[in-house]
Amino acid sequence: MIKHLFKRRALDLVILFLILVSMSIYLFHNRNSPATSYTVRDFDITMTEVQEGLLKRGYTIDKIQPIDKGLDKAGYKLENYRVIFYRNKIDSKRIHNSHPEFTTLLPLTLTIVKDKHGTKIISTPYKMLLKNAPADYIKRLVLKWKKDSREIVKEVISQPSV
């Protein structure tokens, strides 16, 4: 009887421990994950307006990477999935000259994904950039980039659907 209670108690503790670990991982992941916004707007219109918003704020678009084509070749079917790599040339040069190790975390990205309900816009994980910024002026730049990114996304998702 005592052996049975002990085994039952030990099993309950293991289950409780696993639940707590799972919750911790979930909370940590969500706290450090990039911001995601959603719109019912068309994928192509969303892509165009995000790019226009970046250019309007002085950012350079380095590359637009179509992820869906590579995944399709590997057997995964997605409709549209693009990553926009962008940066501010002046900020990038200043950071490269003073803290080249931080440039490994750049360029910035905005990911645009079409699904059956609409279009998602996923931003760079700015919390991670802030955490790893080696100088106060870089933290201020990251906050500016974050603000610009949020403004662009807000402008795009607030437009009426066409």
C-alpha cells in the first residue's frame, strides 16, 4: 500500500514537473518571439505596401527571399511566403565600424506569409536585438527600427481590403 502511494505520488510530481517545464518554455518563447500581425488583405498588395513603407522611411531593401519555392521543392506546399531583408545604410555602416560583431544579427526582416485566411506579417525579433546591443546608441537605433516596423505594419493592416 505504501509502495503504491509512493509510486503514485512520484508520478504526480513528474507530471507536475513536466507541465511546469512546458509552461516555462511556452512563456519564454512567446516573450522573445517576433511580433506577428494579421490582415485579410491580398498578399501581393501587402508585399507592395510593406516595401513602399520601408523605402519611404529611408530603408534599403537588400533582398526578397521567396521561401515557398524552396519548401515546395522539398515537398511542403505553401501558397506565398517571402522574407524581406532590409536595413538603413547609414545605421549599418556606423554599427559595422564600431561593433562589427552586432552586424551578424542584421539585416532586419519582415516576413509576409499568405494562408487560407489572409496574410501574416512577422517582424524581426527586436527583443533579441535589444538584449544583444553592445552600446546604448545601438539600443536607440533598435528602438527606432522597431517603431518604424510597427508603423509600417499598422499602416498596411489598417488599409481597407480591396
